Amino acid sequence: MVKLPDDSDPTQSDDVMEAWEDSLKERYPKSPQEEAFNPTDPNKKQEAFRNYEENARPSVRAFYEQNHRHQTYEFVLDKKRQYLGFEKKTMGIWEAAEYLNQLVDDSDPDTNLSQLQHLLQTSEAIRREGRPRWMILTGFIHDLGKVLCLYGEPQWAVVGDTFPVGCAFSDRIVFPQFFDANPDSTNPELNSKLGVYEHGCGLDKVHLSWGHDEYIYHMAKPYLPMEGLYMLRYHSFYPWHREGQYDYLCDETDRSMLKWVLDFNQYDLYTKSHEPPDPVALKPFYEDLIGEFFPDKLKW
């Protein structure tokens, strides 16, 4: 198990990941109207969004203060250079899920599930509803980028809502006031509406804040269909798919894929429980599924 960080720094506690994911459900609670939700409605849940910020846990506030201060355009480019050569480890997909189990926090009283069981909860929910095999696999691997924590990255550079860097930060990103400490906010080249981008350039040309989504997206690029890749890269891009921001950077492919990201998030946010999946019993199914799309070993 990974040694737990000093409790004096709330952004480094292992349960910050769980707190962030719980905070998403507080901001975006599931409702009977969710399927009819229009993500481009500028008035959507604005009041609830601000109330969430007022009542957010101190650890989540501290997490976003660090995240928004340090996720700069230069930082993201540096992390891509550091990690997207995939030179850290060589392992298979199931092996990576077992490796991720080192992040289990034995001191957390709220859950006794391993990271592998969390992944299986998402993918098994997708499987129960008869969704395509590539989507089941996408559910299984969607959080594998959290291995960045095991490479020594702070959690503010691994999880959290994602957002574009290299252009103005939207005021619909959670805790937008914390961007005042981000040096890009005072850089004329980076703080305009378009910044370094062109109108309608497409999200594939946009640099998002660094974290587990970006890492696993680039890892899976050669192997999964476009719908799955959108789910991987954009499942934490709440300013876009829940708050209706940054449409001016999108192209028609992005807009057509939005429904798949929203479809996936119902499984990501609302399938976690204390009912533990059995990895031993499920391993043969997933090894067969993984082998259908991925090679036996990958560079991480």
C-alpha cells in the first residue's frame, strides 16, 4: 500500500479522490429530468452550483485552490512531454488495475472497496444493460490514469473537473475565483476567449488540464472507437458537458459525440456502492474482453 500523506495537507489525503467524486453528485444530482437536460442552457442549476461552493468540504476547496493555481498552459505541455512517451512501466490492462489497488486507503471508514472493484462497478453496470463490448471496456479502464498518483503526481494533477488551458477560464468552472492565482489569468496571449486556439478548431486540438482522463485517453487512442475515446477524455470536462461552456471551440464531431459522454457519466457517477464485485470471478470475462481490443502488454 502507498504510505498515506501528512494529514495536515488536505489536498494530499487519499480520500480526496472520493471527496471529489462525491462532490460531483452534490453538484449534479441524478433526477428524472436528467435525460431531458439541455447542456447548453446557460441557466442550468446556476443557483445549486453556487450553493455547492458555499457548502463544499474544506478538503475539496483546498484541492481546487491548488488545482486552479497550478494547471497552467505551460504545466500541461510539460506533463504531456513527461508522460505521453509512456516510459514508466510495461504492463497489461488488468495488471494496471491491480497495480492501482495500491491507492486503497485503509483508514477511510466510508468504503472498503479496492480501486479494481470501483472500476468493475462501473463496467458491470454498463454490462448489465447490454451495452456494446467496447463500452464495457471503456468503463473498466476509465480511471486507470490514476496510476499517475503512483508515479508521484499530486492529486490536484490527477483528478478534478477538467477545463481548457491556453484560453480564458470560464466562470462556470467550479470555484472560478481560484483562477485569480493562476499566472495564465494575467497573460494577454492566454486569457482571451480564444487564446491560442481558433474558433471551431475542435476539442482534439485543445489542451485540457492535466490528469487521469488525458493520460488514459492517449494510452487508449490506437485501440478504442471514437465514442469510447470521447468518454475517456471528456468524462470530467463538466464545464462543457454539464455547464454548456466552450462550444465555440467545438466542431460538429464534438457536438455529435456529446451524447455519448453524457450517456457514460450516468454509469460513472451513480453506480458506486458497498456491494463489492468479485474480481476473481470476473477476471476471465475481462481478460477475454481486454484481449479483443488491447495487446497483452502496453507501455505506461
